[in-house]
Amino acid sequence: MVFSKLKIRRQLRNCQGEEAMGTVEVVLILAVLVGIALIFRTYLFSFVNDIMANILGDSLSEIRNNPLVQG
């Protein structure tokens, strides 16, 4: 009986350790993505603006010149 309790405790510790590693990995990946986004911020903004200009055409300039949008 004591052996089975010890075995269960070990299994619980192993599960908790694996979940913690998953959390650390996710945080590291997010940190890298945020860093990349900050480094290439101007490129990303111009890229998105070009795409939006191609999709919306003249509507984009009307939206930018709208006094309600400018606040």
C-alpha cells in the first residue's frame, strides 16, 4: 500500500514538471515573437499598409481623412 502511494506521488510530480516545461517553452516562443515584431515593426506596418491599400484602394485615403477617425 505504501509503495503504491509513493508511485502515485512520483507520477504526479512528473506530470507537474512536464506542464511547467510546456509553460516555459510557450513563454520563450512568445518572447521571441514579440522581439521579432519589435525589430521589424516599421517593415510590418508598411507591409500591412500596402496590403490594405491594395484591398481598399481609394477607400483607405477617405478613412484616413475622416475627421471622426482622427478623433
